[in-house]
Amino acid sequence: TTGKPIDCKAAIAWDSRKKLEVTTVTVDPPGPGEVRVKIVATALCHTDAYTLDGLDPEGLFPCILGHEAAGIVESVGEGVTSVKPGDHVIPCYQAYCGDCKFCKHPESNLCISVRAFTGKGVMKSDGKPRFHKDGKPIFHFMGTSTFAEYTVVHEQSVALIDPAAPLEKVCLLGCGVATGWGAVFNTAKVQPGSSVAVFGLGAVGLAVIEAAKRAGASRIIAVDINTSKFAAATEWGATECLNPRDYDKPIQQVIVEKTEWGCDYTFECIGNVQVMRAALECAHRGWGQSVIIGVAAAGQEVATRPFQLVTGRQWKGTAFGGYKSRVQVPELVKDYMAGATLLDKYITHEMKFDEINEAFDLLHSGKCLRTVLTF
Ligand code: NAD
Ligand code: AHE
Ligand code: ZN
């Protein structure tokens, strides 16, 4: 298909810590191996705010942010065979080619087919972005850039989904909720009867709680400094909620004392390196696993006494919950369609795309889990 450029609405991040400008951009037709997608619904994830705040070492400006969305293929570039115009898709920042060393390994989803280019905000075929504003190039973000009515992604970055799925709900499977579930099922492999501690009760932390309950964990300790998060955590399956500010000793010590030696699994869902340390140090002596999900700011480093690892705790991390995106996202959509999972309860706000700056304010206010924007 040889398409034409499309002028459409998008939110440009001109620089870090600036409001987004909702304006018209030009979106070039997809090049070889690329897909142009009409975005129907996009949510905001904490990672979008993190990059906009200038905390991401890979952050480039001006860019179009957004990576948790769903849409419909508008056109495809030369050589694209896995999707066609009209197909319903979820853009995936963790690509999947099926062919690289990482895709072929059963324990990894860190496909390298396009990663070097998505990290530089450009497309692989010619090293250029497909977005322009008055002739000026605008960088892509995470290979998805879903804060636009039309975006161009690599073929490796689109998961083909059931056309009957409501796009304004399943967009959440593009990042946060899927990541929390996958951290439990793929990364930690939580076992029935186990104990779990979850630090940070945003959408990611709640998805961890939901999955831990489904995996049969018998004790789920939820931790946040915003106590207004505790009602949801309890509803999602937490058996107790703790505010570290209520104690005059470190929260890891509180949890170790309450559980006798710590929890079988702990999850950090904030992006705070001090909390990452706390989560590791309240993993059970001898076998406890601590999974880092939160994304820490540029320059931050984790620390603990090596003795914590010598005595059997394991420190892990996860990207997109370990799901092999193009293979497994369609399955997650299928589960949702079969009524096996609920996404609706993570959507606390629905707004029009033009209100995207208000949606960022809401994210920072601590009052929302997910805001879904539609055009
Ligand atoms: P969110 O902002 O909605 O939730 C974060 C929660 O942490 C909030 O409830 C906040 O009150 C709490 N918190 C902040 N500081 C705290 C502290 N010191 N102690 C305890 N609680 C504290 O964010 P989210 O969208 O749920 O994302 C969570 C994190 O996961 C972010 O860092 C995000 O970038 C990251 N993330 C990573 C992946 C991945 O693939 N690894 C995927 C999605 C999101
Ligand atoms: N670009 C940053 C790190 C950002 C990061 O770690 N991103 C997560 C996904 S967050 C989704 O909300 C991730 O999957 N990372 C793996 C990858 O390949 O990007 C940095 O530090 O450079
Ligand atoms: Zn995200």
C-alpha cells in the first residue's frame, strides 16, 4: 500500500516538564515493515509521566508519548504480512519478532529486533521518525507513541486481537495491568499458599495483588504511603495494608517481624530505590524473591548488604511482566472476553483526548488508577 501523509490530532511533548500541546501533526505513511494504526483509546501510565518529567535517560524531545493503547490498522507498509487494514491491534512497546535470541529463549521477552531504534525515537527502515509538525521531526516514544490519532509502529510491535474486544478497555493490556499480572505468573511464579508483599498500590501494584490472589497466595500485604489506596487494595485481595509512616522502624523490619523471616515474594511497583531495598530485605530468608517493576529515575542505583543475597534472597526485575507480547497479549484479550479477568475496575476516569494535560494532573494527584482517553 502506498499511502499518503495524514494530518491528525496529537499531543506533542516539546520539552520535559512542559504541558503537552494538543495540536495537528503530520503522520507519514508506514515504511517497509511498518504499520500505521488509528488509535481509538489510550490510557496514561506512570512511565509517561516519568519521561515527561525528564527522569528517563532515554527520553528525547520533542516527542509523542503514550504506550498503553488499542486501535485499528489503517495501512501497512511493504512486506507486512501479519496484519492488514481494519485489524484491531494493541501496540506493544516490548516487541516480538519470534526470531531473535531473546524471543527464542523461553524465559525472556526482551526482543531486540527493533529495540535500538525505539530507544532512539525513530523507525528502523530509514532511521527517521514518521511524525512532523510544520516540517520539524517529532520523535517516537517506546516504539508506540499512542498520544496521537494515528501512529506508525514496527510490525514487530503490534499484537493482533479479537475484533469484538472493547478497545477502550483492553488498551490497559498494553502495559500496567498486564505487567502486574505477568510479574506474578511469569517472573515470580507465585505458588499457592505463599505470602506476598506489594509496595505501591497504583494500577501495577493492584494488578500484582489481583494476580497473587488468583495464584492462591494466602497472605497479601499491601504497602503505600497514600492510605486512600487501601480500600481498593483490600477489594482487590490484600489481606492487610501498611503505611510505612505509621512506624518508627523501617518497613522491612515491620514486615519481617509480622511474617517471621519475611514474605515468599515481594514486588516493588513505585520506582523508588529505597523501597526496592526495603522490598528485597523483607523477602524470606533462604528463598524469598523480590521483583522490581518500578522504573527508577536516571542516575539512581539500588543497594543492599550482600549478606541479604548470601542468605538466600533473590533480586529480580520484569519488563512487561515477561509476556511475549504478540503471542500472549491476544491471549490476555481472550481471557478478558471470556470473563476470566476484569479490566473495568482499573479505569477510574474516562476523558476526551483534548483533556490529556488534566489526565496527567490526575495521575500525579494520586486519585486515579487509569484514565482512558478517547478521540
Ligand atoms: P502509580 O503512580 O499509579 O502508583 C504508584 C504508587 O506508589 C502510588 O499509589 C503511590 O502512592 C505509591 N508510592 C509512592 N511512593 C511511595 C513510597 N515511598 N512508599 C510506598 N508507596 C509509595 O504508578 P503505576 O502506573 O502503577 O506504575 C508503578 C511503577 O511501575 C512506575 O514506576 C512505572 O513506571 C512502573 N512500570 C513498570 C513497568 C515494567 O514493565 N517494568 C510497566 C508499567 C509500569
Ligand atoms: N528507558 C529507561 C527505562 C524505562 C523502562 O525500564 N521501561 C520499562 C517499561 S515501563 C512501562 O511502563 C521496560 O520495559 N524496560 C525494558 C526496555 O527494554 O525498555 C532507561 O532507564 O533507559
Ligand atoms: Zn507503562
